[in-house]
Amino acid sequence: MAARKVSILGLGLIGTSLGLALKARPDAPQVVGFDIAAESLRRASRMGAIDRSCGTLREACSESETVVLATPVRASLTLLPDIAPHVQPDTLVTDTCATKRDVTRVAATALPPHAVFVGGHPLAGPLTAAVDQPSATLFHGATYCLTPSADAPGWAVEEAIHLVERVGAQPLFLDPDEHDSRMAAVSHLPHYVSVALVNTLATQSSWEEASSMAAGGFRAASVLADADPQVWADVATTNRDNVCRQLDLLIERLGVLRDLIAAGDDALLGELTRARSARQAWAARRGDTWPAPRPTPAAPERAAGWISRLRKS
């Protein structure tokens, strides 16, 4: 049975969008919200994402059947022991963190036996909705990773599935290690590549002049660097082995590419062709069109990053 009362702890983009998606349904549960930022609570209430705002974790958790931690991973690691005294028997506790191993480990020891943790991670974010514009449709058609432990009771897993399906997403089951390994390759590595690209260019003496010529290619490749630095520092901290392994593979591949370019080797064409074919095959599996539409930042004016500056030049 789908939960009749849901608590959302953390009312940023993901948490507020979850509330909006749940409240948009005919069978909408009661949704209560908690956030240390008063403005976030007011916005969520104003948008209709929550029925009631709570001033304490006890108030937020004590009567809910499902508790969602929609906070960055380091904050979730702190919240888990804080909510432990307040969750009721047969409560599902889940999260939306970008890494799963640490939060799963802490949940196993911090939560009481009568509560069940099922890790969650919706694969939707700033490239599909503006950071300051939560949406009830943010999760529609998105993959939503679920990472229950092997001994998680069936009712808790079913409740997690209900939550995912109620917001319009599609569940994908993995164990926490598998999740973090895969995400290091397809999500975390691209972000740190974007960071390295921007910092490589921005620290060169010619950057101010060269930046006036930066256009679609730079815009597409650098957009990820415009994300919240603290979030991505936390991701690296909680997934460092997988991220470092992927960075090592990238460094090796960059070395190959550099050597081919330096030598004027005809094999460079093969390297470029293989990459294009792999990208097109991935897009075809997803049903995307090719060439891909030019990516643009979801909120280009929200931060004084390079994207914003280029658009104003």
C-alpha cells in the first residue's frame, strides 16, 4: 500500500519536486516538509509541494510512513542518526543521494530495527530542470535507482517502488557498490572532466581574450562545472576509489590521444570515429536524436560562472 503520509527532509530542487509530483496525483498523500532554511520551507509551501512545514525533525518524522532524505550525501549521513529516535515502527526511510555506499552503511547502524532503509537516487537534476525551479514533472520517465539491502523486507521494497512510480519514474535495482561504480563512470567522471577543462582554460594568461571566442563547444563541455561545488566535493569524498579509477582510465586515454596528435598518426581518425560511433549507439538506445541538441545550462544566470559570463559577452 502506498504511504498516506510522507516526510521530505530537504526542500531544494529534488525534495520540492518530489513533493510537487506526489501532490499532483489523485491519490496524493499528506506531505510534510523540513528544511533548515526558512525560505526553502516557505517556497515549498507556496508552491503546494507540502501540506505542512515542520520546525523539528521529531515533528517531521514521528507520524510518517515514509521519510525521504532529499539532502546532499554528507548532510544525509548526519541526518540519519538524528532522525533515528523519531521514526515509527514499519517506517520506510529512503534518500536521494548521488552515492550509496556510505549512506547505506550509516543507515544500517543508525536507524532502529523497526525502520527499514532503502537507498534511492533519481537520475534527474539541473540539466532537466532549473535549480531554482522545482517541477512536478522532473522525474517523468527518469530512471530512479533503488538499492535495498539483501534482507530488506518485501513491504519496504514495495513501498519504495510505489514512491518511484508515483512521481513518474522507473525503478532500477542495484546494490550500493554497483551503483557507485557505474555512477563514477557515467556521471561523476564527466563532472570532474568539465571542472578540469574550465580550470585548465581559466588559469591560462590568454583566457580573458580567448573566452570571447568560446561558443557551443565550450558551452556544452563546461556546463557541468556550473554545479554546486560542495555537492560534488561530497560525491568525490564518498566515492573516491571509483572516481579515481575512472580518472586514471581517462588520463591513460588522454595520453593515447595526445601521442596520436603529436605524431600526426593516421590512427587518430580511428580514435575519433570510435568515439562518435559509441556516442551515436548510446543515443539510439535512449531514443535520442543525432546530432544532439546543443546543451544549455538550466539556469544560466543563477551564478557568476563562466557560462553566464560568456553569454553576456
